[in-house]
Amino acid sequence: MILVDSSVWIDFFNGTACAETDKLNEILGLEEIIIGDLILAEVLQGFSSDTDYKAAKNALTSLTVHDLLGKDMAITSANNFRKLRKKGITIRKTADVIIARQCKLNCVSALI
């Protein structure tokens, strides 16, 4: 089972060739690909064309969608963010901490 991050999906839908989209193309249909609700929101909000939005929504919602947040996860993610910051590591987006925690918690690989 592989969770694909929003940055990979965005490159994929934009037709951007890179190592991550090549890997996604390689595993499509061969591996179980999942998406998180937060990732789904991040990807879908970027579409300006209604037609492209509907096509992406249909494709992405055909995958298993996992809930990534709740009260306990919000607190755990905030704690992890703070721990990393204290070590001098600043995470760009809060969503990345939430996604990483869920992957670790559920023993899921991530394509980011």
C-alpha cells in the first residue's frame, strides 16, 4: 500500500516528468495506491478548469481515501512539528507532518 503525496499528484496531473511521477506511472495498477483526505483537498483545490477538476475528482476518489486528522492526530502532529523544530528542522507545511505521522502509524510507504 502506497500513499501518494499531493506534490506528486500535482506534477502527475500537470504532466510534469520527474522521478516521482515516473514511479507513480510505474506502480499504477500494480500496487494499492491510497490517498488521504487532506491530500485530496490539496490536489483538487488547484484545478481551475471544471472539466479537469471532475476528471481528477473521479480518478482520485476511486482510490481508498484515508482520514488523516482528528483531535488526537492534530495534537500528535503539533507535538511532532515542535520536536522537529527544536532539532533545527522546519517543516514547510503542517499537512506534511500529518501525512508523515499517518504513514508511520499505519506502516504505509509514501511517494513524496
